[in-house]
Amino acid sequence: MGTGPRVLIVEDDDSTREMLCTVLNESNFDIVAALDGEHALRTSLAKRPDVILLDLGLPELDGSGYLRQLRERDETAGRIPVIVTSGSPYGRQIAEELGAAMFFSKPFDLDELVAAITRLASR
């Protein structure tokens, strides 16, 4: 487990989630992960991440629904920067509409992603 800022990875694809967990853990982030929006919402409230890395295409509660609910809660509204990832051609537009701090199109450059998380976590 990393000792740095806590990052919540919300990703339903096992290989992508595992790769992100490994890379971010090696970069000394404290990692928590969720497979869907419902689990992510519970984890966000319990673990209080410093940054959220959110895939839009999730089962149960999708990334858009999760982020809307996160923003509606007094304890998390606007307090946690969110980086949205998506392979959808509309992903960037959705991320902007939802007030995400950043957007990365899949596939993304891992070094750029780690640098972005580091910047957001240090704010």
C-alpha cells in the first residue's frame, strides 16, 4: 500500500483497474478501488479519497450518475477532484458538463495520468 494521497479508482474492467492500481501504488499513492458507481459512492464517503479516477462506462450506477450523486452530497460536493476516463467520443463533453477536473481519453498515457493525479492531489 502506498503512503501518499488516497486515490479511488472506479473502473469495471479488471485488467485496466489492476494495471492502474499497480502503477499508482508504485507511485506511492494509497489506492482504493470500486467496480461500479454504487460501490464507489459508498467508498467515497467511507474512505475520503484525495482524487477520484472515474470511468464513465460502469455497471449498476454509471460514472455520470455516480458523479452527480457525489456532487449533491454536502460532505463531498466540490471537495474531491475527479479525473474522468472514457473511450466514448462524448466522454470529454460529459466530463465538462459534470464539472470534472480533467478528462483522459482511453487509451491514455500512464505517465501523463500519474502527473495529473499528483498535481490534483497536491492542491
